[in-house]
Amino acid sequence: MAIPAFRPVSYSRTTLTELMIPSYANFGGKIHGGILLSLMDKVAYACSAKHAGNYCVTVTVDGVHFLQPVEVGELVSLLASVNYVGNTSLMVGIKVIAENVKTGMVKHTNTSYFTMVAKGDDDKPTQVPGLILENQDDARRFLEAIKRRELAQRYQSEFAEAKHGIAVEAELYKLAGERCQLAFKQ
């Protein structure tokens, strides 16, 4: 079956829900961040692969901020949608919510953005279908993704330039008041 030139956002929208069990918890009784990251990666793959019609791999993860802890016994739902497509890449937005089924309380615990690249049968990047924006929210998310990409590229460029310009001897004064000690002679 041929992959269409465009697919609507709704075609690949994906929800993954999983019960948080005791083996997912850390010593503090909260769910490990790594468990949640793994689930986010899984739903990003499912969403992007469905849109692309091909295998997809994770390239970058942006915006992993754990806003609230997730407890054992809660149902975690990961809501994923393709927010942006390039030529071979897709940006998947993921909203994570946790629900206490006994109290009915629902909390937003995380929003993250995964950039995925589609791979063809030759294991090389392959073109993905364009995105049909079905409403203003889809258009807003697409525009936000463009801005996110612009800012990320600018940050990478500025940081690369800045780190090459660090003269350690000249900037050691910046360590005053920091929680570190120099174990070498200046």
C-alpha cells in the first residue's frame, strides 16, 4: 500500500494508558522518571510510526520537566500527536496525565516533545507524509514547533560558540560561591 502525501493529525493521535505498579517506584515511593521516559518514548514511536508508515527512531527529547510526582496505583495516560513534520522528521507532542482512580483526581505531570526520524527499508531516513492541520490547535502546535526548532538551533549555535570561548584561567572567579573546590594549582 502506498503511503499518502498527507495525513491528518487525527490519523496518528495515540493514547497509551498504564497502571503504575510497585516495581516502577523508587525508594521514595514515587514512580521512576526513567519509567515515564520509557513510556513517552514508546508512545512517541507508536504515534510517529503510524503517521510515517515506517519505522521511526528518537533523535531528540525536549521539555522533560516532571511537574508533579506520579504515585503507585495511579493510571498514567500519555496523549501523543504529531505536531510538526519536516522532510524525514516528525515532532511528537506528548501530554502525560496521572489519575487516581479512587479519588478521581487527575493531574498533568509532564509535557514533552520527541523528534523522530522515519527510516525506510534500507535503514536510511525516508520522507514522511505532510500534515493536514484540522483545526486552530493543530495550526498553533505546528507554529510552536517551528519556533521550538528555531530556538533550539540558535541555542546550539550560541552554546557551541560560547564553550569554545571559555578561557578557564580567566573565568575561575565565576566559581566563587559555587559548591565546588579546585583540586589543582592555578
